[in-house]
Amino acid sequence: MKVGMEIFYQEGPEIVRWLKELGHDIFLDLKLHDIPNTVSRAMERIAQLGVAITNVHAAGGIEMMEAAKAGLVKGTPKGEKTPQLIAVTQLTSTSQEQMQHDQLLAITLEESVLHYAQCTEKAGLAGVVCSALEAKNIHQATSDTFMCLTPGIRPSGAEVGDQKRVVTPALAKEIGSNAIVVGRPITQASQPYETYLAIKNEWNGVV
């Protein structure tokens, strides 16, 4: 289960502890991006929550990502598994035009994403957060175990909202996503649980 900024900033670490008590594995999606020392110390605290996976922004650089991983390792209680660490490449709400204008990157969106993915792997992280549209090329440019976790998932006919690079659950699986993140299509559905099951079945290829 993903715990994002909105609920974490409202409820704090207790929401993670409560969901873990209910038996859920947690993806703590806070997208840390700061100087290496600050990120490392923050990750020490996150590790103590026992989450399964958490993330940073790859734009923070290799040194920051290495520091984040070191903080997770240092903060993990003895005998427990260190959380997996992944990095955000380009947000799925970002178009190539926005990236070039707002970030002043005179390259393609795909080139930026691949560069960030390779930096992430060099830093020793487990994978990236990216659009499913970029997963295939990332897998070709990284190791076999490198993970692509993909948001921007929308069932057929669902509202896209502020997302730009979106795919269906079935297509995400087909083109290389290792895991998907689905938020508003479930949380804003009239029948959230039934919608969740339908998306899960589509992802798993269950007709």
C-alpha cells in the first residue's frame, strides 16, 4: 500500500505503523530531494518505520542517492530487512515541452529518464519510478534486476487528470513494468474495492 505526502504530512509516522499492524507492506512515497546529509539522516528515521520501499528524486544526484541508501542501511533495526530504495526520474505529469521549458533540459524526455535511471543504478539503488512507456528502454539500459515501478496507470475510460504519460494496467505489464501504482482511479471511484480488484485482475491477466 502506498503512503504518500498528503496522508503522511497529515497523520505522520503513525499511519505507517497502523497500516503495518493491519498486515500491509508499505511503499512510503515522499520523494526526498535535499543535500546528501539531510537525506541520509531522514532515511535513517524512515528505516525505523519498517517500510518495504521508499524513494528519492534522482535529480538530487548520485552522491545524494548513495547517502540515502547509506542512511537506510544505518537506520534499519538489527535483524530486519533494509527497505528497497528507488528514485523518481521524471514525473508522469511532466511532458517533454514542460521539461525543456521549466527545467532547461535541451534533450528529449526519454534521454533524461534513461540518464536518471543509469545514475540511479550507479548509486546502487533498486530501481526507478517512471512511466510504463519508458520501462522497456530502461530495462535495456540497466541490469536484469533493476525495477521499474510505474504510476500514471489509468483503466480504459478513466479520467487522466493531470497525468501526461499514462497507460492501462494490462499495457503496463506488457511493456515492462515490474509494479504499478494506482491512486485516484481507486480512491475516487464510487466502488473503490471493486475497482481495485478489477485493476488487480487486469494487471495479473485474470479475465
